[in-house]
Amino acid sequence: MGRERYPTCDRLMITADGGGSNGSRVRPWKIELQKLADETGLTIGVCHYPPGTSKWNKIEHRCSVTSRRTGVGGR
């Protein structure tokens, strides 16, 4: 979907919560991001929010609210 909408894009910026499985020090997270960069040819940048502040990440917050309403995902 992204390639169709943005065919000339060569970079991707990801915002992520700084804690948990996608924290800035978690090695598997970095390895998988590198695999994604290698597969897609994109230059990937990551901005981590401080731990516990995912409520400020508008996209992540919107996804979690939607998944709770539909009964999919969440806790």
C-alpha cells in the first residue's frame, strides 16, 4: 500500500514507545528493523518516546483505542 502511494519514498520514520519489546536497547527489535531495511531498501529512522509515554504517540494511541473498541487486541 505504501509503495503504491509513495513510489519515490526512500526513507521511513518510526515513532515507538521507549519501553517494552520495541525499546531502544532491545537487540531483537534492532535486528528486525535492519531486516526490514534490507528487504525494502528503505533508510529507517526511529524516534523513541520515553517509557510509559505512548499516550503521546498519536498513531499508537489511536490503534490501541480502536482495537479495544472492536474487541480485537488490547488487554
